[in-house]
Amino acid sequence: QVQLEESGGGLVQPGGSLRLSCSASGSLFSRAAMGWYRQAPGKERESVASISGEGSTSYADSVKGRFTISRDIAKNAVYLQMNSLKPEDTAVYYCNANTHYSISYLQTLTSLPPEYGMDYWGKGTLVTVSS
């Protein structure tokens, strides 16, 4: 069973920076995609950034150019460097790992792997951007 644990949240002033970390314990498949979601008070959870098992990244328009996602496969960890933070970035940030593999990868296989389609979530870490 995979468990995810986030760290690095806190209070920061507008324009400041934070680095979130997420460590996975258990058997996390090397091709699992990992990402960060956030949920602000009264709003739905939204995707912030993701990184595929092949290393390709994607970002929400609202954070492009300010946030950077990276991962260390050997450490089963994913990071989110957040710069130029704004009050609207205030939210609980959740780490996600999933085995919704890319079509390009699935096309190299003769059958769906048994771990396909799994989702794992951390408990979240609060980021507050305020002066």
C-alpha cells in the first residue's frame, strides 16, 4: 500500500517562496505519475502541476512561470517549488500519485498492468499567503 506525506507548507508573504515535498512509502511504481492539487476554502480541488512517469510536466495556467514540479524517482519523492506567491495561492495542497499511464506507454504493452488505474493521496499541507 502506498502512503504519501506532504511537508513544507506554512505562512508566507505575497511574493515569497515555498517548497513543498511529498514522500511516498511503499511500492510506488516507477512509471507512476505524480502531481500536486490544491483546494481553497469553498472551492473544488484543482490540479496545480503534474509530472508523468516519463518526466513530462504540465501546469495550471494560474501557476505557469511561478511553480516548478520535479521528482526524484530513487527517493520516491516529488517537489513543488512555488515562487512569487499570491494570496490566491492560499489552499491546502495535496500530493497525488497515480498509475493512469500515458497512451504512448500503454501501447508498448501487450496487456494492462495489474497496477493500472490506481490513485493515492496525501493528507495535505496548508499554504497561506498573507501579509
